[in-house]
Amino acid sequence: MKLPVRFLLTTVVATAALAACSSNKPKPPPPPVEQTTTTTQGSGNGRYTVESLDTDACLRQRVIYFDLDKTDIHSEFQAAIACHAAYLRQFPGARVTLEGNCDERGTREYNLGLGERRGNSVQGALGGAGASTGQLNVVSYGEERPVCREHGESCWQKNRRVEIVYTAKQ
Amino acid sequence: MPQRIFHWLAAFALAFCTMQVSAQGLTLDIVNGNASAIPIVTVPFAYQGSSTPPETDIGDIVRADLNRCGQFRSLAKDQVVEFPARGSDIKFPTWRLLKQDYIVVGRVLDAGAGEVRVEAELYTVGDQKPLLTNLAISGQRSAMRGIAHQVADAVYEKITGVRGAFFTRIAYVTAKGSGNNMAYNLMIADSDGYGPQTVVSSRQPLMSPAWSPDGRRLAYVSFERGNSAIYVQDIATGAREVVSANKGINGAPAFSPDGGRLALALSHGVNPDIYVLDLGSRKLTQITRHFAIDTEPTWSPDGSSIVFTSDRSGKPQLYEVSAAGGDGNRITFSGEYNAKPSVSYDGKKIAMSQGSGNVYHIAVLDRASGTATTISTGSFDESPSFAPNASMILYAATEGSRDVLYSVSADGRVRQRLVLADGDVRSPAWSPYRQRGQ
């Protein structure tokens, strides 16, 4: 008969946690970018080096975030798409895997499909900007690889993403 | 605990119409109770052999099994006032006074070579009619939980007319760790969560276990090759093979009722459609062809059709298509999100994950009336799986930051939380009926 207390406590804590989550104002995830170079690249003019992947602010942006149930790419990520496409044009041997991910809502297998849609969306954008199809590989992880485990939009928006992973740099 | 507090807590429990019994990591919630549940007493099974008494009490397991299916209300062990081990020892007026409809008695004997022999009898209390008098099952002491589940199955079938499903297993996936340090395990355990065994381990995600109809193999999705791929593994030997590793998604395997084919969702890098793979010839047949996401195929019991999830109408809904292929017809019309179907053995009911806003419950669709009934209360309930007799449904839920499993009676009234592992537990699949020795 210990349940009621534990049950109530759990409910209270869970409710508080949910309230805390939902009261957070949604804000765009912080871009994982540090400005370490002053040059602006992305024109595909051959000025990238392999090291640029680690030093160029634009190329260091490797995560594209998405709205709920959406696969279109926000304008704020267009610059990153252009930079990666330029790099891929310059280094035809370079290969990327586009890892599609979802938040936890919905069923796991359906979310595999949703993650692939996002991956395909980024693949299409990179291809449209000049990367060749053979350089791009899409893998959907659905909701299996969250970067954030809380139940709320502040966390969910960090999980709805495509990660650009270089499997060969040149 | 001081008596007064105990009483206060008891009152509270009643006020919430919730009762919980804990035993070795298993918790049983009786939600709202069930007035129509059949009162039954299972007397502790006395050990009548000559060596050390076994630790497993058959009576405890039978009592728990009958409780969690929702159709019975077992008299609590501490209210069992007499201890007959045979039908001839039962004083029926005692149990009539305790308002019991049925009584189970039994004993455990030595069977030679270290084995035990469990004998059980079932009587009606009202007219003292013997329903089971010669049930006897022998086995190793280590197999006594399985024997107890078989006794519960026999009692269940005798009273309800439907085969019991307590002597079955469940498969599920556990996930521990975070970031690049994850450990995934595909596990199997008894239907009540006891006796967990690892089937396969991986540092990459494992998903969607599905039982073969003979209960000997599991199909599942593994990312160990860097992308989703479908494996079929023999549980006893551990031998396994990759049966699908195409570009794009290889997901949602489901064995056909004859065991010879596997329905799957394949995207070939574009969008997932439903396919059927012949496991013998490896011939692949495309069943659906639509630019939407078609996934989570489930066979009808006779293998003639496949129920699946598709978002062709905008949001995921359930559709049914001939196993020979076609467009499919929509079968869910209420609820904005209906996915991950599990079809009952008679095809009359479909359990599914039903979503509305940010809340996902398990709902059961009655095919004849078209009405869906919600049977779970969590916020992120998904992945329902019917027991082979459809008396119970296993599903995944989220509590705090943990994924856990519940089994719930088909009417939603009795729910049991299965605490199976540290970390997250998900993607449950209820096995088919089990053969002895399996």
C-alpha cells in the first residue's frame, strides 16, 4: 500500500516537470558555431582546404533543424547548405551521410519514414546546389537517436534534425 | 507502519480506485476494478516431496496471472484461510462464505531425476463441480514458473472457454547509456517479465522485434551495419541472417501467419512502401505504391490482407490492402493520428497507437462497429501488441524520462507495469502460443 504516496509524488513531479517544460518559450536551438575565421566562403571558388571543415564557421554548421512534421529547410540554414555543397563540389572524393532524426512523438517506424524525408530534403538541397548524388547518402534514425530527452518542445526542436556527417573529407 | 497511517493510505488507495501489489519488480495496478471479474481462490500448492521445498510457489503465480488478465479477481493470499491440497479436502462452505466462485488446489511432488510433478484441480464452489481433476505437469525446478503459467492457462480455458496465454513470452528492446555510449539489447522474457534473456546486443539502435508463428525465430531491425537492416534470428541457436539491407529504410518486419514470408517497409531511398519478402525464394513483391509513408504492416490472421500505417491523407491512419497488392482502403476515421496496428487472433479487433496533439494513447478498434476505445492513460503510449488470445495487450509507455512496458487487460481495467531493466524498455511484441519445452 505504498503506492498512493509514490503515485501522488510521481504525478506532482511529472506535472511540475511538464509545466516547467511547456512554460519555456520555444527558441531556435543555439547554432553550434563559433566564429573562428573571418573569411566568408561558399562560392566554390576553390578556396576551401580539408582543414576548412574544422575552421570555417559556415562549414562547421552540420545540423539542420526542422519544424514539427515538416521537411522544408528554413532560410537560416541555406547558407550552410551552400557552403557544404561548395565544399563537395571542390572535393569530388568527399562523402557525407545525412542522418535524419525526429522527436519522440509518433510511432518509431513511422518516424523512420519522417527522418528519411528530412534527410532527402537536405540531399535535394545539396544536390540542387551542385553536390553530386554519389557523394550523398541518407540514413534515417527516426526517433532512435535523440540529443535531448525531456518531453517538451524545447527539447523536441533539438531532436528534429538532419546531421551532416562527413565520411570522407576529400 | 503505524496502523492509522496504513488505514489512511488504504482509504486513499480506494478513493483513487487504484490498488497495487508489488512483487519482485513487477507492479500490478487494478484500475477502477472490474465488478464483473470472476472471484477465484487459488490455495498455496503444498510441497509433498522429500527434498528441499522449492522456492517457487505455484499458487502465487497462478493468482497473479489470473488477476492481470482482468477477467478474474483472485482472493489475496493472506485471506486464504484453509489449505486443502486435494479436492477431497476442500470444505466448500468456507469458500462460499468468502464469496468465491471457483477454487484451485494442487500440490508439488517429486518426479525423479530432480524433477517435480505439479498436480492441480479446479472446482466450482457453488455446486462443487470438478472442472479439472487430472492436470499434471512435470519438469525441472527451474521450469516451475512455466509450469505455473500452464496451470493458469488450463484454469483460464476451463472457465472462459478461450485458450490461456500466460505460458507465452514477450520480446522487447532495452536501451542504456547516452550519446555515443549506447547499449541496445533485444530481449525475451516470460509474459510476466520474469526470466529475461538477451537475444542480441548492439551499440547501434535495435528496433521492431517480430515473432515467427512457431515462436522459434525473431525478425528485427538493426543499425549495426550503419543503416537499418532486417535480420531473422533463431532464438535457441542464435544463428541469424540479414534478409533485407537495401538502400534507405529496411523496417517494420512482420511474419506471415504461415511463417514463410515477411512483410516489410522498404524505401529504397525514396519513401517507404509495403513489400512482402518470400523467405524461401527471396522473391520481393511490392504491395503498396504511394509517395506517402507506408509502414508498420501487420497480417490479418488468415494472411489474406495486410493492415498498415500510411500518411497519404496527411497524418498517419490505418489502411488495409490485399496481400496480393493494391492501393488499400482506409479503416480508421476517428482520431488525428492512428498508427502501429496489432490485429487480434480473430481479426475482430485492432489495437493501435492513437495520437491527439502531444498525447498518444493505446486504442482498440472494433472492426464490426468501427468504434475505437481508449485503454491506456499515459501521454506517450505506443506499440501495442495483442496476446495470442487477445485477452491482454502489451504496450510501451514513457514515465518521467524512462520508457517502460505495461500489459493491460483488453477492457483496459487492469494494468500491470513490467519493470524489466534499468534504462529504457520499448518495442514490445507478444509471442504466439508456446510449445512445451520451447
